[in-house]
Amino acid sequence: MNLAMYDMEMISSTFWKQKRRYDYFIIAPNIESRSRAFFREAKGQIGFNNVIIADYSNFHINLNENQENSFFDDFDGFKTIIINAMTEKEVLKEIKNVKFFKTDKVGIDITGFSIPSIYSILFLLKNVCKLTYVDVFYSEPQFYVYEEGYFDSYHNKIRERRCAPIIEYYNAGMDEQEILTILLGFDGGLADLVYNKLGEEGNVKKTLVVNGFPSYTAKLKDVSLFNNEGLIDKLEKDNLFSAAANNPFDVYNLLCKIKKQNPDILLNLCSIGSKPMALGACLFALDNMRSVKVTYPFYEKKNFDVNEKTGKIWRYGITFND
């Protein structure tokens, strides 16, 4: 099992000097300006021949008229393919209909996409569209919002979740013993919910957790551990791992090591941490389809933070292995 080589950079003046041009750029813009931050900064500095906009219906809940009217202002003057979608299947169908060539330069900004969407779209780009390389962009939040101070729950409250497989990654036997591997986030109790729901199936041999460290800030590492204390206390110390929260290749390589130590057991990956961590788990799953399945606690996002500021923006160069 080959480890992933790091190809990542923080977007800076060095990146803009490369004068890149993308044949297709895929983005899911919503009312949160962070979802459009890279594109806004990139306009006039690099080229976009075609912009594929995934316009999910839940993005428009509770918007006022002014917000609706300004929603696509950032894309004026560009050749766009707008996908008005009620479901993920509609987005995947329309992307599939795009006539990609292997040599096309394709970029995708995962900031506005849900984690299940990231898994499904990358599966499509690799296995159906037959691309060999994509540039993936992600804009970090500048701050995380807490309800009542430093050690309280992350702003996104736990809603009723439906723990289910991401269908493209569910090609393994239903009754196999598995190692549940949870990439931790900040939502207090969510990891515990996943642990309890999947543990009821009776085929989880053991549970591993991966904490994002170094995280975006040192404080967030502590918040993640504190909010997931209930689950962590149930596990043996050797079942707690860490990987960089903004580095998918670090997550990929960690999962390679875990798989090497457990070669004959199915890994059940559940990504509830950062999107770059989910990206790393996705790439690992794509390279190990026969020995990995992916589960997610699904919900539909309806609340958006219009005042959220953007932190660092990252590019990850992704080569799809055969």
C-alpha cells in the first residue's frame, strides 16, 4: 500500500503567478461568502473556461430578495453550467453529462459541498469521468462560533441524524466484521451517536477515532477532545489517533498504516471532522474500494452563517491512482 505524496499549498501570490487556467471548475456557492472566497479572489488572476455551479435547493431556504438577487453575482461574465438540484443524484447526473477529456484541467472547490457530496463527486470524477488529476480547493473559516464560551458545543447543533452508507462506497459484505474509524469533529455528542448507532449492528470489532491535530488553531484541538470526551473515555488509549486537520494526505497516510495493521478487516470510515480530513479519507476509500466502506450521519443543512469570515485558502493536488 503506497503512501500519498503531499501536493498542497496555501493560496498566496506565488499561486497567482502561475497563471493557471481550468477547463472546468466545479463549485457549490451559497449565502456564506466563504463558499465563494477562492473564486472571488481568483477572478482576473487565473482562467475559467466553464464554471459548473451546483445550486442545491436547501441553499435558498430563508433567503431574502436581496440575497437571492446577488447570489450569482460573482459569476457574471463567465460561461456557466447551473445545476438546479433537489437531490444529490441530480448533481451527479449533470456532471456525468459533461464531456470531460482525460487531459482537461479540472478544479473543484469543496467548501460549499457537504461531506457526502464530496465523496460522491470525487467517485464520479475518477471512476466515471475517468479524470486522472484534479485541483481541490478549500477555504477555512476564520473563526468557529460557540454558543456559550470556549468549552461549549460547536455552533452546529446535533439534529436528528440518519446513519447510512454513502452508496458508492458500500460494496462490501453486510455481515463482515469491521473497524469503525471516526474522524472527529467539534459537534459534542455526534461521534457518540455514530458509535452507539453503528455499534448496535453487532459487527463492529473495535472503534478508532482520529482527532484533527494540528488543527486550524491550537484551541480547536482541545475543543474537539473535550466535546468528544464521552466517546474517548470508552476507548483504549491505543485507539486514539491524530492527523492534521487541514492536510488530507496526512489522513490518507494514517489510514494506510491502520489498514496495514488490520489487513483482513473491513474499515468503516465516518468523516465528521474537517472537510480536508474527509477528503483524505475519500481518497483512501477510492484506492481501497474492496476493503473500505463509508458511513455518514446524514442531515440537510438549512442554517447558514452570512457573517462568517474566511481564513486560509488551500489547494490540494489530487492524482487519482489506477
